[in-house]
Amino acid sequence: MRRHFLALGTIAFMSLAPQAFAATAINVIEDGEGGGPMSLKMDQSIIKAGEVVFSVHNAAMTEEHEMVLVKLKSADQKITVIKGKHRIDEKQLKSLGEVADLKPGANGSLKARLSPGHYMLFCNIMGHYEAGMHGTLTVTK
């Protein structure tokens, strides 16, 4: 009888384990061509803290993109673009990783453990942030 209850408890735990410990998946679509508007869209903008996997797709036809993940000090933190370089100084921000050199039509991924707070995803290729290639993510408890 004791083995029966132990087996049922193990089965119950195993059936809950994948759901309880699964990472949150966020799909990110980057799009835009040089000289025009660009976008970075996420299928979720508010998630719970924990493991997150960003699945990034470059939907552009000819333009290479990247996705950089940084934690912001506050939701309204101002981001400074270096005027002559048309890029963000990543040294001023705490990068949590990136998907770099994403060719047109290519996919990439980034796994990170996120604590509650505000985050930004952006492309830091020259001029892309200024063309609209960024988005914010809120992580709750």
C-alpha cells in the first residue's frame, strides 16, 4: 500500500514539474529596412520573474538586426544615443545578453533569468534604435 501512494505522489509531481519549472517564452519579431521605419515586437510585454527564453526572428528582407536585453533603473529611464554613431552606449547600461548578427530571415534565441523590474530590448546597429527598433518589458513577482 505504501509503494502505491509513493508511486502516485511521484506521478503527480512529474505531471506538475514541467509546468512548474518551465521557462516563459517570448517571441520577438524584428523588421525594417535601411532608411525606413523599423520595429521590434514582442508577443508579451508583462511576465512573471524567472527563466525567460526570447525567440527572435528577423523578418527583414535585406537588413541585418540584433536584439540586446538590458535592465533599466526605472520604467521611465532616459536612453542616450551617441549622436555621431547613432547607437546606444551599451557600457552605460547593464546588458544581460544579446542575439547578434541576425541575418534576414534568420532566427536566434537568448535565455535569461529575470528579476522583477523594467527591461528594454533593442537593436543597436547604427540608426536602428532611432528608427523605432526597441520595446519594453515589465517583469512582476
